[in-house]
Amino acid sequence: MSTMNVAESGPAWVQHWLAALRWERRVEAALAHLNLSFAQWLVLDCLETIRRETGDAVSQVQVGRRLELGKGSVSRWMARLDRRGLIDVAPAWPTKEYRIYLTRDGEALVAQGRVVVEMVSRSAR
């Protein structure tokens, strides 16, 4: 019987999935010094990207669509980021959506995190 593991002998999709998991673990470890998880940074980066594209505040709906996350997941991430002081949330009249803004600390972490994620990605090639 062969001692090869799945990563060495499995189909290409398994190899891609395992490579993505390894990349995510490296990113998580690199972002830890910023006290950020990859998911937290991803949501912050999404907020900054949409704000830059639209020139306006962002809604949770926009983040959910962009990151393909459900309402509950986005809501939990926003609550965590708000508690950390990385975003400001304000009601948007006349809709029920909230307008979300990055704070200065949030903007700084987006930029620092982007450098980290890009460095990890370059080293993985």
C-alpha cells in the first residue's frame, strides 16, 4: 500500500483546496501581530474597497454580496469590528440599512493588513 498523502496523489481540486488552506494559515499567522484574523481583515478591506469605488459609506448588504456571506455572518463581523473601534455605524434614512465607515484605526489596519497579505501571497508563489 502506498504511503502518499492526498496532497501528493489526489485530484487537482484537492491540491488547490489544500494549497488555499495553507495560504490562509500563513495569512492568519502573519496578521496575528496586528491582532486581526483574516476574516476581520477581509471585511475591513471590503469596506475600504467599496467605499473607494462608490465614494460613499458602505452597507452590510454590499459587504455580504461582495464576500458572498450571509446576513448573520456579516452582522457578527460588523459587531466585532464596531466593538474594536475599527468602524462607525450610522443609520441611513429612509432605509433600514446602516451606513458603515472605517475609523482611522480601521483604515490603518486595512493598509497594514494589505501589505501583510500581499507579502504572504508573493512568498507562496
